Amino acid sequence: MLLTACGSNPLEHSPPRETIRRSEVIQRAEVYAQHRWRPTSANVRHGRDAQAIQVDTPDVGYAKCGWWRPGRWNQGMPYQWGGFDTPTEFDQKVRSGLAAGDVYTAAKRAGLDAAVSREAAGIDCSGLISRCWQLERSYSTRELPSLCVPLSSYDELRPGDILNTHNAHVLLFADWGNTAGTQMWVYEAGSYPTWKVLRRQVDCSALREKGYLPFRYRHILE
């Protein structure tokens, strides 16, 4: 499935809904992970914007963890601190010369909303969940649990549920990675070293050690 600027895209021009089906949540996440886009050197940014906010795009010139290349087709929407773009909005911003992504830093965590650059495009971890659940705005990792029912264990997870760490990071559960239930597939607007939306397999014990808690959106439908 590849839904980009051409053709019908379920992420575009859809009003917020109170309920959403699990299959739709996963489809929307896959759109972000598969999104293809082609930047130019104008979308590279390493420095302060007009509001004195530091911006660093995860292009190949960014230390050892940059990944996207100007002039080439790239896959996966880049991570942007505070980002909440749909694929079409992102493509429009890239064409207008905005920074393609803006990586997480301790300074941004300390600044919260004040550290979000208006000169960058992309999506962050909680922005991705908010889009997949088709919420009216981006809910932070501090707010998402208020929309949910807590689950008693990872064993209860179903596609479209989340694993959340307060004021830190959130993952979208996609499926189990093995029959033993020790591995799982998740979607995330990744942090270091990926800095983009992707689907990956993670170890459940590692998530428990890091304090990830399972939650279910109150209005998700089977």
C-alpha cells in the first residue's frame, strides 16, 4: 500500500470522528510509514529559526543518525518535534522550502510547545497517534491516557492500542512478533537513530523496563 500525493488518501480532508475502527488506525499509520517524498537542499536546516528556536533536520548531514537525502525519493515522514502534519500538508511545506523534520533534544523537551518551530514540517510520536485515532488536535503523551482505558497487561493489546510513557514517548501496537508474546510490531514516529515514522519489531521486556504502559482508546471499534 502506497498512498502519497496522488490518488485517494484516507488521511486527507477527513473530519475528526469520535469512533474509529482498528483496521483504519493501522491503515493510517501505514500511510505515514510508506509516504514517499522528495526534498531539496532548501529543506535542510541546522540553526535557529526566526523565533530563535534551534532546528535540526534528520538529513544525511546530521551527525551519524541522519537519513533522508536531498534530491532523492525518501520513505517515511520525518520526525518533527511538535509536528502534526498530514502527508499532503507535509508535502506542501516541503515544496515551500520548510525544514523537513526537527529532531528531539533535551532543550526541546524542556521547552515543550515553546520549542516547536513553525519553520519545520513532519510529525512527532503523539502527533502520529492523534492522526491515527483521527483526533481534532495533537494530544501529548501527558494527555493521551485521559482518552483511554488502561490495560492490565501487555497480553490485552490489540492493533490500534498504544504503549505510552508519560511526557516521553508513545508507540502504536500493530501485532505480535511471535507466538510467545515476547516480541511485538509497533508503529512510531521514531526518535534516535531513526527520526521518522516506521514499523519495527521491539522486545516486550525492554518496553517494560522503560516503563511503557498499555492503553486502549475509549472510542476504538473492532
